[in-house]
Amino acid sequence: MAATATEPRRASVLGVPVDVCPDVLAAAVALWRRGGGQIVTLNAEMTMAARSDPALGAAIASAALVIPDGAGVVWALGRQGLRVRRSPGIELAWALLAQAASQGWRVALVGASPAVMDQLVARLRQELPGLQLVFSAHGYQSPDSWPALGQQLLAASPDLVLVALGVPRQETWIQRLPGRRGGLWMGVGGSFDVWAGVKKRAPTWMGALQIEWLYRLLQEPSRWRRMLALPSFACAVMKER
Ligand code: UDP
């Protein structure tokens, strides 16, 4: 079955599900209309992590929408004859904030450092003045305050929740929130840091050459160990029939 703008077609890369759809924003809005769910943005590093971390694997498998965010995943789908455009999660998340501002959606933000959260809230107030921000919490709370925070968040009945706690924690935290109902729930990694101006995205030419990973490595050398997953991903995809 071919994918339509609002009905993605589910494929998989190394056994990890990923949705093929021509317009991720339209698919996300359609999901919100159907009652919401979890959105995962999948890249090569996460695909490898999901294979060795059952909790992350389960969160991705139960997500309502998994978008291909990463040149590696797009390349792996291409080897199956599926032509897909890369959909950076940070771009979908910003487009959803703009949608929220224009449609009166209730928005919640969770994660990043207290300073980043403050800067982000200030920036959103300036750039999206109509945005209804109903809940925000930074990501460095004491461990025992998370259950109450989750309850407060659910009580705010958000339409859109962006969670920046890093992979895999943001995906598993969303999946395990008891009593989660409507709304879109999306892990956004370092997006809050970028929006707050603390981190930079790779320049467009690096994206075009598919070497954004190199930029991230130069900006955060401590990521080298995580990035060893990339050559393993390429080998596993080439071995996959
Ligand atoms: N973070 C957080 N609480 C923590 C650990 C991390 O809120 O206990 C935030 C961190 O400040 C950053 C985001 O999670 O804003 C993770 O960003 P990263 O680029 O590392 O995401 P990933 O590559 O894992 O998707």
C-alpha cells in the first residue's frame, strides 16, 4: 500500500519500525485528530540502541508515528526501494509549535537545563506570541519528583508535549507515563539547546553531504563512543537481505 500525506506506510530498518510518509507535519496533525500518540524520530544511532535496549525497542514499537530523522535511516530505506526524504525531528517539532500557536493547542515542554528552559520560554513568548504554554519543567529534577511532575503534566491536558531528556530516556519516559491519553508526545533530544542558542545545528552544506554527524562530534567530542554505532549500522544494513 502506498503512503498518503496523512496515512504513513510502516516499513522497518534492522527490525525497527519506521513510517514512510510524504509529509510528516500532515501525518502528525492527522494523528492529533485521531486522538494523539507518541512520535519518535529515528536515526541510525537510535536504531542500533533499540536492538540492544528492550525498553527503547518497545517504546519505538508502540509509537504511533516513527519518522526517519537521519541520513542513515533514509539510506537503509532506499536500499529497500523506498524513496524517503529525511525529516529532521527539530524541524517537525518547530512546525508543530507553530501549528499549536495558530490552532490554540495546549503546549507542554519538559527537559534541558533550567537556564535553557528559561531562554526557550522567553524566545517562544517573543516568536510565537499566541502559544498557549500550559506546562514547563526542566530536565534536572530530583529522581523522586518525576512521578508527581508526570501527574501535573497529564492534568494540564496538553495537545503537544515536547520532551528533551536525551535518548533513550525521553522515549521510555513518554511510553511509561501512566494514564497518557490525547495529544502528541515527542522526544526532541537537543532541540531545546539549539532553540535557546546554546548549541548550533550543522550548516546546510554538511547536511547536504550527509555529514551532520561529524559536526555533532566536533561540537561534542564526548559523543565518540555513541557514534561507534554508525559503522555497525552500515555493516548490518549491508548484510540485511
Ligand atoms: N537532559 C536533561 N536531563 C538529563 C540529561 C539530559 O534534561 O538528566 C537534556 C540535556 O540538557 C539536553 C537533552 O536532554 O537538552 C539531550 O540532548 P542530546 O543532544 O544529548 O540528545 P540525544 O542526542 O540523546 O537525542
